Amino acid sequence: MWTEENNSLKKTFTFKDFSQAFAFMTRVALIAEKMDHHPYWVNVYNRVEITLNTHSAGDTVTEKDHKLAAEIDKLIA
């Protein structure tokens, strides 16, 4: 579940191993590039933490963030 805190949407994803986490990040990157909306993320081994907000809207959460979050969730479903 995405949580909203400090003007950002945040979610942590956990995978079997680094390869699965990296593959997920690659799929997210392709979607983000198409949407011209790029996440802040951290990857450590099998965990990917994603933070979304819209810089051009004063670093706040916008519909653009919610749309990207929904597309990311589809990758896991």
C-alpha cells in the first residue's frame, strides 16, 4: 500500500533477490520515462523503496504521482 507522508507517496517492494528487484526497477523505468515522471528510489539487495512527488508542482503529490503509482502496482499484480 502506498502511504502519503511529507508531500510524497512512498512504498517499499521486496523481491526474492537482487535480480528480481533490478528487473522490477527496469520495468518501472520504462513506464516512468513514457510518463515523463521519474521516481526517487533506493535499492538494497532485494528491496526497492520508491518515493513519488511532482517537482514542478512544488514537490507535492499530484494526480501524476497517483497515476504512476497505479502503473507500478500493475507490475506486481
